[in-house]
Amino acid sequence: MGKLHIKKGDIVIVNAGVNKGQEGKVLEVFPEKQRAIVEGVNMVSKHTKPNAESPQGGIIKKEAPIHISNLNVKDPSTGKATRIGRKLNDNGKLVRYSKKSGEEIK
């Protein structure tokens, strides 16, 4: 299993499924499951018992993991979905870059 094209903190766009077209920040990545949690995307209702965090309990909305094949990184220059490549920069360090604009992704 190789490296993933998505990292924590990336702004991504959902390209398939019920949440198609939505975008958000990646909160967490699970490489072994090939999934990621994106802020405000793939919301599910979870029933919780009363506890210290939520003394009332009840139904809370929470982000569920989404498969990374349904996510594309947002191009920093155009703002559209792009694929990711890897290349050596001037310092000889491997960096990610946008396939559409060629711009380096931080």
C-alpha cells in the first residue's frame, strides 16, 4: 500500500456520493482503512447516553469517515479539484504538486 494523496489539514472536494460537490478541511486520515474524516461532510446522527461531556445526552451530529477515492485536493490557484503528483523541489525534497496548475501544495 503506497502513500495517500491526502493529508491532515488539506482542503478537499468530494467528487462522488451523496455529498458530491461539498468541500471541507481534512480532520483525520486513516491510512490502513483508506478513509478520511472531512469537516462538515458525511454527517451522521449518533445517539448518546448522558455523560460528562453532554449531560443531556440525546442525538448529536458527527462526521463519519469517507473513502479517499471520493476526495480530491482543492487546487490552491484555481479553487477546483485536482490530482496530486510528487516531485523533487529545488532543495531536493519530495513535495506534492497540483497536476492542473503545477503549483506546489503546502
